[in-house]
Amino acid sequence: MNRAAFAAFFFVMEYIKAKTILAKLKHAPDSWFGLTYNMNLYRGCQHQCIYCDSRSECYQIDDFSKIQVKENAIELLEKEIKSKRLKGTIGTGSMNDPYMPIEAKEQVTKQALQIINKYKYPVHILTKSDLVLSDINLIKSIGEVYSAVSFTITTADDKLAKIIEPAASSTSERFKAIKELSDAGVYCGVLLMPMLPFINDSEENISALIEKAKQAGAKYIIGWMGMTLRDKQRNYYYEKLDKYFPGLKEKYFARYGNQYSISVPDGLKLNSLFKAKCKEAGIATKMQFYKEDMPEQLSLF
Ligand code: SF4
């Protein structure tokens, strides 16, 4: 089943009204992406990654397979952006993917980027979808202030990606998209996480991903040799382990119990390998963030 068919088959859609759209981060800019604001245009996510942290109870999404479109998001964004005194990077993609299949029809992300471009704000987009290419010109234009696109990529193997991230673009499609963005002068890179114990935590996988990232022109790879596991997220993940990786759930129980944040067994060794391979490939392990006095992006990166 292709992505669009999967999306049409499995999801209930509904339109909701949001009260606010731009959330200021408590500790801004954040240390991963340099964000000052976060923006969620949808609730729920069609990509249905088996490890998704957004299933956790604290996010209060009762049914993660129901996709809610914030129908007043654009109106709110324009109103809120006009009232902000502090110009800082707006991030999108932390609790849902802004380029999940429904975006092709709804175009909420596209319209949000038009507003961001109009008010000359910097943006960071986190995605697992090559649909982001449909906004390449907009992203380039925002890049005159600052824009960055990070692709979460966890495995070099398309077949494994299909199991753990069933409705996202394949790994090969994500790398192709990085190449296209990079060739167009867009600052982009990879988020190499989560690392799932006994699944994608191998030296071969990490080395292959770094090599592919280099070939695609990624400017950075941000890595973490672990994953989160809590309440509803853990239950869902363990159901999928039973289905696709029989016997693994018991290994997790024995090793991690009820821990929330876990590291893969060879985490330190893999992290050293990750750093060494990135250095060898000339790829940074941190992003360059937006700064007020930043010269034009294309000349900087
Ligand atoms: S793309 Fe992100 S938000 Fe969507 S299901 Fe996967 S991990 Fe969750």
C-alpha cells in the first residue's frame, strides 16, 4: 500500500479551532535546533512511527490515528506573529509531521510558510517526508533570513524504515530530497534518532547513514544513541515489537524495566563512531542557528 492509500484508509480527519498557534519555548533558543517558538499546525500524525513519543499521555492526544487540522491556524499565526517583539526561529514538526500526506490537500504548512516569509521570520522544519520539496522556493526565500530543513532518518534500509515508520517517505526518498534541497542552496541535514535497541543500533547502519548523508550534501547530523519509552508510547511500541520482532519485548523488559529515557547497549562506542565518521565526512554534529545579525544564508553555509 502506498503512502497516500495508507493515509486515506487508516485515518479519521476532523477540523478543529485552535486557541493559539505559536508557543514560546521556556528556554529559548533550545539547544537542538535554536528554536524560540514552536508551531503545531495539525494534531495526530499519519506517519505512525512505531516509536513515536507523541503517543505519551502528557500530550493528551487520545486517538493518535485521528488527524485534526487546525482550520484557523493561519489566521492565528498572522495575528500572533505581528504581536511578537522577539524575532526567533519558529520550529515545526515536533509532535506531528508538517508534511504528512494530508498536507498535499490541506496546504496548512505551505500557508504558514507564506506568513513566515511575509514577516521575515526564521524557520526550522523537521520532517520525514519528501513532500517538503513542494515548498522549496518558499523555503529558499525564507532562507534570506534563515531556514533549515532536518530529516529524521533512523535506518539506511528502506525495508526496515517501512516497518518502523510505515507511512513516511522511504529512507532513499528522504536522502533524494536532501540532495535536491542542498543543491538548491537550502541549509539541511539529518536527525539520527531515535536509536532503537537491537533494531537499528549497529555500526553498519550508522556508517551507511553518514555516507549517504555525505553523498546527499547534508550539512549536519544530530545524533542520539537512545530513545524514550513511556506509558502509552511504550505500550504501542511493545505491541509492534511483538508483531515484527518477536522476543525483543522481553529483552527490553529485562534490560530497561520502566525507564523513560534509555540508551542502546553499545551507546558510548556507537557515539564515538558517529562523531569520528562525521568528522571524516566533513559533516557537523551541531546545527548553525539563526542569529539576529546573520548575513544572508546562502553566503554563510
Ligand atoms: S513523523 Fe514524528 S510525529 Fe509523526 S508519527 Fe513519526 S515520530 Fe511521530
